[in-house]
Amino acid sequence: MSIKRILAVTTFALASVVTSSAFAHAKLQSSDPQAGSTLGSAPKQVRLKFNEALEPAFSKITVVGAENKEIPVTGTAVDKADPTVMTAELPSLAAGEYRIRWSAMTHDSHKTKGEVPFTVK
């Protein structure tokens, strides 16, 4: 293989890595409660795990219940020991359907948002 070809292949490979990381966004990897779960008792906390570190000042959790009524959450925080984890404390929830709405910003300023539905019996 010629040196020119090796350089071309190496340059292309490096450009692919840099481009893919530059366009990366925080993706939700797991949640507690889990998406679509039906719980026998109300959770006391929401825990969301992402694939990238989050920017605490621009990442938040809200919870909505019936008729899109917002449920007050407290202590929304990005974990200092693991900045890919965001948590919030929940008040006592009655039986019903709920949605965790989250918005997150990574350190490179990419914003994402999503929902995690769950039900309390």
C-alpha cells in the first residue's frame, strides 16, 4: 500500500471520528421508573442515565400527570460523581398515568429532550 493511500485512509478515518463526535447528542440510556412501566407503589425519585455528561444549569426534569397537570418536583440535579445521571425527588403520587419530561444539554451545547411514561396503580 502506498504512503499516499495510507494517509488518505487515515485522514478519512480521523475525520469520521471527529464528525460523529461533533454531532453527538445526549441520549437517554435508562430511566427509573422505566419507560412504560406499571408500578405497584409510587416512586420517590426519578433517575435518568444518559450516554454523555450533562450541563447542570441547562438540564431539567418535570413530571406531568392527568390533563398535562405539572407535578412539582424538587432537587433536580446532575450527579457530581457521575455527570451522565440526572435525578429529581417526587412528591407522593396518587394512582394514575404520568410522564417524566426531560431536557438535557451536553457540555458541547447540544440540546435534547424526551418523555418517559409510567403508571402508578
